[in-house]
Amino acid sequence: MTKQQVWDKLRKVIDPELKINIVDLGLVYKVTVGKKIHILMTLTSPGCPLAGMFEALVKHALKQLPRIDVDRDVQIELTFDPPWTSDMMSEAAKAELGF
């Protein structure tokens, strides 16, 4: 499995409120593939009511990868350093949201 395969699956994870994938929103900071898949990501705000839902959505998307046990092989780390801003969004996401 490659880092690109993980990024491709993460692009299928749609933010339920904004209806844009979490990669284009700039919520995924880093993906590392080794013995485990480590995903460093953030939320739009520390008090985001959907925090628990994002972990489930990410794991569900990564289940599609071959030979992955998401409970054993995937580590999701939430950080707010740096804090998310709309500047982190892709140009396509900004256009879709009218920025």
C-alpha cells in the first residue's frame, strides 16, 4: 500500500456539513505509511461536534484498502497546531464555498 492510495481514500471522506472532502478542506495535514497508517489531521474548530464522526468516516474509507485492519493498522491523531483556517482549503474547495 502506498501513501497515494491512502490519500485517494481520504478524498472520499466528505465533511457532512460542508459536503466537501476532508483533503480539499485542508483537514488532513500528513499521512505516513509504515507498519501502521498514521494520519495527522485537524478539525475546523476544537469544539467541532462531528469529531467522533470523522474518525469513523476515515476508518470506513480506509477499510477499502487491501489487507488493512483499521482497528489495528490505522492511527488517527487530531491536532490543532496549527489551527485550521480557510486558507488551508484547495482552490476548488474555496470556489465551491464561495471564498
